[in-house]
Amino acid sequence: MDSNEAAERFVDLFHNVFLRFHTRQGAMDRALSMEAFGVLEHLAGTGPLTVTEAARHFGRSQAATSEIVARLEARGLLVRYPDERDRRRHLVWMSQEGVDAWRHATRVLSTTMLSEAFAQLTSEDRADLLLSLNKLLDSKPNEGEQP
């Protein structure tokens, strides 16, 4: 099988894996508002930021961003801590609860359904599948990453 045929087959398989193991969350299952998800998603990509930096990134005023951060902090999703390089500054980052909520919100596949399916495979087949997927990912780095 050449690389074009393999790519076509993978696209078909990926589509079917997605349909079979997709997490089906109703509106009530989503613990995060779109605003909260946006903030957590952004922090996941950038790492800790000051409120001023976050405001610049979000294109919002510092006051509006500070209010959003305060709400998410009160919900236990964000924490503030002193910047080690400049103790006058405070950085905003996800608490463990925020990381867990972000991970839950970004999961598109059900680990429960996948675990049940993986239980039907041998240990060697599971390892081979995961190794092959990692090799596929390693073959095409994300934009900006070095190979």
C-alpha cells in the first residue's frame, strides 16, 4: 500500500473511530461557559499570563479581563501567583480543577468506550496501535515546532 492509499484508508478509519467513540455530551454535561472555556483554552496554549497580557491576547479591556479572571478564580478554575522573575507581577494560571475542567471539555473521545474496546485487544496490539499513532504524530510536527 502506498502513502496515498494509506492516507485514504486512515481518513476512513479515523472518521469511523470518531463516530463510534465520540463523547456525547448534552448541554447540561458541559461545566464551562463558552467564555470560561475560551480563557482556559487560551491559557493552555500560552501558559501563565498576567491580567494585562491576557487582556491584550483576548482583545478586551484590562478591567473586563480582570472581572472574568476573578469570576473564574472564585469558581476555583484559576489561581494567581507571584511571578518569580518580578514579584510585583502576578500570573494567572489554571488550578488543578481548571485543568481537569479544560481536559474534560476538550475530550472528543470517550475514554470509557475506548477502554472497553482496548480491553478486547491484546496488550501487544494496544502497544503497537499507540506506537504507530505516536509515529504518525511525530512525522508531522505542529506549526512552529521543530521536527
